[in-house]
Amino acid sequence: MNQLEHKKVADVQLYINGEFIHAAGSGYFDNKNPFTNEVINRIAKGDRSDIEKAATAAQEAFLNGPWGSMKLKDRMMYIERIADLIDEEVDEIAILETLDTGLPISQTRKMVGRAAENFRFYSRMVQTRMHGDAYQVDDEFINYTVYQPLGVVGLITPWNAPFMLTTWKIAPALATGNTVILKPAELSPLSANKIAGIMKKAELPKGVFNVVHGFGETAGDALVKNEKVKAISFTGETTTGKTIIRNAAGTLKKTSMELGGKSPLIVFDDAEFERALDAAVWGIFSFNGERCTANSRVFLHKNIKDKFVSKLKERVDNIVIGDPAAPETQIGPLIDHSHFNKVSGYIEMAEEEGCAIYQGSVPEAVKAGNFVPPTLLLEASNDMRICQEEIFGPVMAVIEFETEEEVVRMANNVEYGLAGYVWTNDIKRGHRVAQAIDSGMLWVNAQNVRDLRIPFGGMKASGIGREGGHFAIMEFYTEPKAIHVAMKDHHIPQFGKKK
């Protein structure tokens, strides 16, 4: 019996003004386990009135509570305390994340472990980097800038890797002095409820952090349109991002959008073969393929294509598919049956478009889950729909190229521009191709390694704005204010004064 079997999980309530409460309408929705498609528990279904209650509490905490006027060192004590509490709960959070999302436990443990560092990093960043500039104008003026928190911010987070990605937003938002309303994805609510418990245990002042569960069309829409909310940070798919930007315009909110991707991985014939192979396989088949930066399009130079494809097939045959709670599992089930149908539909489409399909096999014992095996779409061409649209599953399209100019053109011929990967031992070409690709992030001879100091975000339909580093704290979660101080009696025009 594994550690997830028969795990009892209590129903989840909203967290508003420092208390766990029922939704105003007393409604709930079912939360299902992707591995069994059985109901785990019920989640309180928040709506517009719950969002308004949370916004009122958050605004009060910012304007009149201790948070808005708290000294920096005291606020950072809370941020560090939250990190310590996450460290104490890593195993429990990882289990909940696996139960909720179907991500393998070996991967959720690593992701949850990174979440505490999100808080510690932003504690350091706010104390060392969030400062303004001073500009002297001869002996007449000293002009300087300061950064002030926005007030109430809304965070709308995704269902893939929810705990790590949610803390990535919460940490800079709180560290910079804002109050927060979190609307987590309805498909993976458990770890959001856990972090609400951590905030309560940390004795965060009432109203500083709030969680309203519910659906995008109701709770999410109300959060975006609420006048008390000054900014929305969203991670998710592009169509929803466009809707949020339109709806936020009515109240002139700041928005940060981390959206979809169709990221290329390019392997030239001089690349270090085995390392490129490792990166290509890990980059699409880890996280069950449900990651925005996944290398879903793999471009192979014609001189190495056949050998590379042969090795890809060997890897696909050996990837361990199964119970996400088992430590040896490498691919678990997709988030829900609707997403399973979507991904499966794209594989059928690929066959219709002329691809050869090569897949691993799902063990009979786990077929109750939403399993799509690791899949190669061979003999693909970049103009196919399966190479243009985000599939968000363990599906790799393999495309042949011959010249540098050709592969750059194909890599850029897509509406997305989030990430890209270049494998070559010609470092000049590595730099050249990386700079030519229209993506917000590029890795040369590396897989997707995370550096909190570096901006994270995309171009084109992959988003607006950047997360990470000082980009989060000084470009999104705060506003710069310019202050001009006269140091002497400078000339002021005297309109209307009698001579």
C-alpha cells in the first residue's frame, strides 16, 4: 500500500481575513484524483460576494492594519517564518500535490522544496535591491525615487506545479508590502489550502493573505473586475490571459501574464549527443508534459536525425509510467479527463496530418487514470497544427532541418515565444541562434534550469511582463514615485504679479 492510498483529506474552505470560512453561497465542487478519477474531497465554491469580502479585508489590512505601515525588518520576519514553516511541511505538501495533480512524488518533492527559497530569496531581494536612485541637478535640486506597494493584488495560479508557482507570486507580493487575494486553479486546490494554513500558523495579520477557491468564470472574473484590486498576476493559457487583460482594463489594473508556449529545442549535428538527448527527453516528459516551457518541438539536424530518433524511441520505451506515489514513477496521469481527451485528440490529429506516432504503453493496472503515454510525433512539419498549437502533455513533435537559417525561421514561425533550447558545440552559433529566436528565455547546451535572479516570461502570445528577480519587485508589485526637493530658492515664473 502506498502512502496516498486511503489518505483522508478534509473538505476545503475559503480563507478570508485570517479565518477558514464557508463560501457565501455554501456551495462546493468535487476535487478528483487524476490517478483514480475518484473524488478526493469537496472544495468551497467562492463567487463575487466572497471576492468582495476578501478584497475588503485585504484593503483594510493594507490601509489601516499593521501590514501597510510595518517596518521592513518586521515584515521580513514574517516572510522568513513562512519559509521555515514550508520547510517543516515539505513531505506533507508533496503528498498533497501528487494526490491532487498526478505529478510523480519524486518531482513534487523537489518542487515543493524550492518553494521555501522563493520566500527567502525575496526577503533578501527586497532588503538589498528594492531601492531608488538619486539625481542631483547642480546645486538646485536633489531628485530621488522610492518604490511603494500597490495595495491589494490578485494572484490567479495554474494547476501544474501549483505550490511552487503560487509561492513564486505570493513571496514577492507580500515581501514588497502588498496584501493578497489568491484564486487557485480549481483543478488543484489542495496545496493552496495548505499555504493558507501556513499563513495562519505564521500569524500573519488578518486580511494580509486570502484564498478564494472557485471557477474562473465566477471567482476569477470577479477578482479581475474588483475595483479594490490594483493588479492581477496570472499564469495559464493564452486565451484566458487575453480575457483577463480585457476585463482588467475597466479599472486600469496592472497585469502580468505568463502564458502558453510551443518551445523549440534545436540540436545541431555537432552537439554533445547524449546530453542533448537527456535534455530533450526530460524537457517534454517530466512534469507529465504539463509545463509551459516544455520543448514540444524538437528540431534535429538531418545528419543526426535518424540516430537521435532511434535513441528517443529507446527512451520512450523505458520511461516508467504508473502510480504517481511510487518513487520510481517518471510519468503520472494528466490533471483530469477533459485534458486527457484534449491531448489524445491532438495525437489523433497528428496521425491525420501525416505524422508517424510512436508511444510508450500504459500498464493495464493504472488505466483508470488519465494516462497519456510519452509520445513522439515523427515526420512532422512545422506548419502542422500539432506543431503550432499548445498541447500541454507528454507529446514531442520531431522536425528535421538542414541549415541554421531554416531552423531559426521555423522556430520563430509560431505565435508563441516563451522558451527555447539550442544544442551545439559551436559557441558562436549558440549565441547567434539564441539571439535570433523570438523567445523570452533561451538555454544554450542546458535544460530548463531556474535562476530566481533572472527574468521569467515570454514574447508574443506567451505573455506580458516578467517574473523573477528585481523585475517582480520593481516592475510589477510596486510603483516608482519620483520626489523632487529644491535645495535653494530657484527661479519660479511670477505670473500675475504686478511690477
